[in-house]
Amino acid sequence: MVEKIRQACVQAAIAGFEQGRLDGLCEEGAVETAVSYIQKLNFDQLLRDDSRHK
């Protein structure tokens, strides 16, 4: 489960950073976008999905 959450955070951070840069943000703005993507993760859904696969 911890690995699944870590992977979700990494994927969200990468997606947010890339989107921020595509939107023309500076590096700091892209990092803020990455953090925002992580904050928007639905951990309840991750937990539900994980419990279904066991």
C-alpha cells in the first residue's frame, strides 16, 4: 500500500510539473503546480482500490 501511495504521489508530481511548464510557468510555478496535483490525489479511492485487490 505504501508503495502504491508513493507511486501515485510521484506520478502526480511529474504530471503537475510538466503541465505547469507547458502552461509557461517558471520552475517555481511548475513546482507549485506539482504540489497542487499531489494535494488533489484521492487517497480514499486508492485505499478502496487496494482493498478490492486483496
